Amino acid sequence: MPSTELHLLGTKDFVALEDAYGAQNYRPLDVVIERGEGVWVYDVEGKRYLDCLAAYSALNQGHCHPKLLATLIEQARKITLTSRAFRNAQLPLLYKDLHELTGFEMTLPMNSGAEAVETAIKAARKWGYTQKGIPENQAEIIVCENNFHGRTVTVVSFSTEDQYKNGFGPFTPGFRAIPFGDARALCAAITPNTCGFLLEPIQGEAGIILPPDGFLREAAEICRENRVLLMADEIQSGLGRTGKLFAYMHEGIRPDVLIVGKALAGGFYPVSAVLASREILGVFQPGYHGSTFGGNPLACALARTALRILVEEKLVERSAELGEYFLARLKKVQSSIVREIRGRGLWIGIELDTSARPCCEALKQEGILCKETHGRIIRIAPPLVIQREEVDWACDRISKVLA
């Protein structure tokens, strides 16, 4: 269909086209977004909505940030892809930027978050065999119940959510799950063959679940004592979402392996990375691992700009300040269906005693876009560029729907 005819189509037309020709692996709200700016998006009928999902935290810098747009255009005019068969001028600069921002010695770039998780798993296993002396093919990685680390076969192999696994076996061995936040269970699960402990410092897809205070510190100490790599998946929780640059910083620890993605390119491009020490990422030699698109110059240029925006616009600090304000206002909501409201930074979960889907649909009618998870939980995660008056605007409408 020529682009000149798109304006003739309405929401029902686009929904019908998607249902007719697309695989039904999502259940989106029936809003067809055409454009966005900052925290606001507009549908094909021109109605405005406050985005309170931010593409699962990929849009921390907001929709169509002008600096990212300028970077995209400038770099696209030069070169977009070289593959890693050759070097490019942006990748070393991204390495340097990430080192200076995080302190990690080395970076391995990928594309999607799931690819980065797979990369971290391979790194941990290789490290276990070459550095810790684990017998070949015996390496184990401990994970947490209710985890979400992606959708690949290996990743769903250690999911405890039946829906993610049903019909996709046989599964990859070498994983054991413990209750999230249970340091005693972590200690009991470690064997001489354990090479890593992979966790989300705050569980996002599970419903913004925070571990007990002190758990991350205990976990870090247990891992250190047993020479087990602490691997933090900060694909959703990182880059300012929780009011710190990374969620692990709330307890003053430092993981051995850091996995980042989503907001690393501000929603303009899929960019992810694994950060670790030279000892860990040094296990990869030429031919051991790779990606045609990982570390491409367009991705790296966008990531560098996205990181600068977080720092220069003080979005981490804004997340801490406005997140505390947002959470405090929501906790004042009088509602018979609210079980708990919890969160950290601009990442809030509203757990209900009933299905969350009707509330998300009602919020859409009020001009707020968010998404349910695990049936009864509404996630609130606006772009970090949100202003205080926009938080107030959102709270008024959320209160109306929940009440």
C-alpha cells in the first residue's frame, strides 16, 4: 500500500491487517501509534497518550530524542554496517565510554537483550572451564524463580513460567532455580561446578519485585566466597530506571558480569552488551562468539549519544526524585482492588486483587498507556524525561481508574 494511502486507514483497519497477516504472539492494546515525542505518543486518529511503559524501559531518553535523531542521520550518511570482519571508528569509542561510565574493563557488544544474556551464559561457562577448573560440560548456573531473561530456547530452559516453556522443549541443561531474594537457598544451591549466579536485581516482568534489603550484598559475598560469578541482568532495570545508574548500586555492590540493553540506544536501535573484567571476557578468542550486527557503527554512535543524554540531562537523578514522588502519590490512592503498590525510581508495580487488563484498557481511554503483567499487575515505567506536572496528570487519571 502506498504511503500516501495510509492516512485513509483507521485503528480498526490497522488492527485487522495485523490480525490477518501477523503471528499472534502478542496481545497489544488496540491503539495504533503513529508518532511520539518525549513522554507523549499519538495514534492514527491524532489522540495523545502519556506513555507509561517506555517500550519496557527502552525509551528512558524519551521518544525521538532530537540528539539521537541527529546522531542517527549523521551516522547513517557515513556508514551503518561493516561487520566485525573489519574495524569501525565508533566501536572503540563506545568501549571507552562504557569503561569510563561503569568501570568495567571490557565490553562485548550484541543486539537484543536475549543475545546479551546468551553471551553472558557462554562467558560464564567458558570461564568456569578455563579459569575455575570445572569438568567439561558440567558447569551449572543458578537463576531465580520468576525470572525473565529473554525468549531463546536456552533462556526459557531455566524459566519457571510454564507459558514460556510449553511446547518448546527439549531444554538446555545446566541450570537450577532458587527463590528470588533467598540468600540461604543460594548458598545451599552452590556446588563445585557452579560457575555463575544470574539474576535481575529487581524483577521486572514478574511485576517489579524488589528483593529483601541486603540480599544483593549477601549474594555478592556468597558468590565471592565460592568463586562464583555474580551476573546482573540490568537490561530493564539499568541506565537510570530505578533512580541509580544501575539497580545493583542501591546496595553498593558490583557484579562480576553486567548485562545491558534496551535504553542503551534510546529506542532508536537494538543494542546490548556484556561488561566484565578482562579475566572473564578474555575467555573469548577469535571464532568463539560473534554477531554480524553487534558493534556496528550506527549502533555504537547511537549508544554513545544515549549515554551522554543520561548524564547531561541528569535523567538518573530525575528518576530518583520523580520516582519517589510518583510512588508516594500512588500510595495515597483509595481503592478496594489494590493489593500493593511498590517500586523504585520510575519503575512501579500496582498489584491488584483482580485482572489488570481492564484497568489498562480504562487507562488507555483516559490517555495513559501501560501494560499488565502476570495477570494482576500494572507496570508504570514512563520515559525518564517526564516532568513533575506530567506525573501529576498521570496520577489523577490512575487514581480515577483504580477508584
